[in-house]
Amino acid sequence: MFHALLESAPWWAWLGFHVLVFAMLALDLGVFNRSAHEPSIRESGLWTAVWIALALAFNGLILKYMGPVHAGEYLAGYLLEKSLSVDNLFVFVLVFTSFQVPRRNQHRVLYWGVLGALVMRAVMILAGTALLQRFAWMTFVFGGFLIYTGVKMLVHRDEEPGDPKDGAVARAFQRVLPFDPEGGFTKLLVRKGGRTFATPMFLVLVVVEVTDLVFAVDSIPAVLAVTRNPFIVYTSNVFAILGLRSLYFLLARMVDRFHHLSIGLAVILALVGVKMCIAEWIHVPILHSLLAIGAILAGCILSSLWTTRPGKGRA
């Protein structure tokens, strides 16, 4: 496993990347967000720009040290994961609304959610690349799954999701752990009467982590359809996830305006699934994949904003 990691990139690249990531996370929570507060539109926009700039600067390093092919793969993987992560925002809004999480506490939940997501993504990426390297037929399994997921998203895009507060994850959590519904959203655990209880913040964090795990089942195979390089897959995923918290507060008030995005994501997943299945016979250049993903996303975003512009009802 570690041999495959070092084949994809030297040890100093892995170390430098993680030093950068954890330094930025420490700066984010330890300096700029030490106290719970609701990030303003300006603050969220600034942090979103910072994370995007860092992701693109890192892409420049990949271009310099690993070449244009890997740089194109990284950018395509980043766009894929970023677009799929934006779809997560709809679910996060639903979760926070259902559990009545104060906006000033949502940032802390998402912060710890991101840390958990980094670990889960690393495990899934390692497992996915190992399966593809060992069993060639897994390419068709992953590709077929992406096609199925894309079609399913198109067919069920208008269905209303269930209430997370009454979902299987929430019910299982409260059966397994002692739970204090009045524990608030500042700590994961509280002490009462000599006993330790899980708080609503702990419950919401678990629901957010499970939600991310479900989305990762789609997004990891999608990026693996673009590249099999573990370093490229992991770094593009991490940068897309790291910017998700600030993007959430930037777009949370206008998620209803992006209702065409799910159509575009479904089409993209189906296309990368087809690309994965035909890769043995037909090679699709990474530039073509990158242009297709960008064009579909841009078209869906612009059409969503146009059909929901002020003075016009939802299409």
C-alpha cells in the first residue's frame, strides 16, 4: 500500500501537502474562528477565494513537478469533487434545519466534519485504487455504478428527502449512546448526574459524517475514472472538501436557486461511468473530459440562476 503511495508521488510531496492542510486548518479554527459565530457573506467569500486560490496554486506545482497530464487530471478531479460537494450543501441545509442548529454553531460542526471526511476519503481512495490495480474487472463495476447513480439521480431528482431527525442514523445513535437532547451545540459530550451524555452536536456531526460517506461512494469512483494516481485523487478531493465550509455559508441562503445542478451532476456521473467502461478500447483525452465537465457545470449553474432570477418563478 505505502509502496503505491510513494510511486504516485515522493514522500516529501505527501508530507508537504499535509503540513499545508493542517496549518491552514489550525489557522482557520485557532485564529480566525476561535469563537462561535455566523460567518458573514464577506468572510465566507474571502475564505472561499483563499481555498480556491490554494487549490489552483497547488495545481501549478503539479504542473511544474509532475507534468501537464497529471495537472489536467488534478483539475478535472477537483472540479468533479467540488461540484459533487456543492450538492452536499442541499443536504447540510436540511440537516441543520431539521436539528435546529444555530447558525453560529454550524461552522464548528462542519470543521470537525471535514477532519473526519479527510480520514474517510483517504481510506476509500486507497481501497479503490488498490482494487482497480489488482482486479481489472473492477473498472466495469465502478463504471456501471456511476452510470446507475447518474440515472437514479435523474429519475428521483424531484423527490423530497426524508427528515434526518427521524432517519435511521439518528435513531441508531440514540439507541447506542446515552443522549441528552438539551446538551446544546457547543460540546460533543456533557456530564449530568455523574454520567456522560452525547449532545445534539455529536448527533448532528455523526449525521453529517454519514452523509459525506454516502456522497463519497459516488465521488471517489468518479475521480478514479479520471486518474488512478492516489496522490492526484487524494489532493484534489481534500482541496475540494476544505473549501466546502466557507462555500456553505456563502451559498446556504440561495441553494434553492441551483435546482438544475442535480441534472448536470447526474449527466457528469453517467458520462464518467461510460468513460471508465470504454477506457480499455477508447482513450478520452483528459482535456476533453475537463472541457465537458466545465461546460456542463457552467450550463447548469447559468440556467439555474436565469430561471430563478428575481421576478421569475421556479421553472
